[in-house]
Amino acid sequence: MARNITADYISGFVDGEGCFNITLRKDKGKYFYWKANFVIEIRKDDRLLLSAIKEFFRAGTLCQAGECARYQVSDTQILLDKIIPFFEKNSLIGKKKNDFILWKEAVEIIGRNKKKKNNSEKGLKGFQTVTWNQIDLKRLKAIRNEMLVYKGGGKSRVFKHQGS
């Protein structure tokens, strides 16, 4: 099926069914992190379409909840290396294009401030904090608020991972 999928098809499909999302998670105390996601959610009987899109990008995960199937890319580096360049080359239309422009800026900020290595060295325990650039942090909060204009309300679901 992936051979039949074109970049134009994906771009148009994402215009209707895709989502560019950033979230802020705060834990107790001073710990927090920002996460960016690219998501397409459709009825589970069209799951093969999502599988073809996943094959096209060679990235992301597929999962299912109830009657819905979901394709998602959350890895910041993959978003920077594959997803953003794809949509820069294959433009979206309307409000989804504006949503993408804000989201792209947020992903770049998250990438710039991301911890560059895992806390896996011998003798290191617990969390290593990342010191965020305060201008970037303020801009991320503003982007999240600006993106709310393009987001509609929706029913929250819990998705169960079913392999990659």
C-alpha cells in the first residue's frame, strides 16, 4: 500500500486528520518537561492506511483504542529530521498550516534545550536537570497558548501500544 501513497496524499490527509501537539508535564516540585507529537488518528478499519504512512516515514508507532487507530511520532530528533522537512516541502493548507508553523518553532526550541545525553554514566543516579533558556521557555508557553486557537475539543482516550 505504501507504494501508492504520495507526499501530496499524506499532506492532504494530515490537513484533515492530523494533529501537531506540544504538551507540558509538571511533576511534583521543580521537575517538568515539554514534549512534541505528530499524530494522525482515524477509525481502526483504516489502520492499513496509517501503517502505510508509518512505512513512508520509516518512523513512529501505531496503536489502537476502541474504534480508533493512531499513528504517532514523538521522538524530537525524528520530528526535526523527517517530519518538519516533509511538511516544509509539502505544504499544508488553512489553519493546519498555521498550527504547523507554531509547532515547528516549538519542536526546534525543545530540540535546542533537550538533554544531549542519557543519565547512564557509572556513578550517576537520579535525575539530571536541564537548564532551559528562559527566553525559549517563555516562548514555548506563548506558542502553546497560540496553538489553542487551532485546536478543537475532543474526547480523551487511552491508547494501547500494539507494536511498532
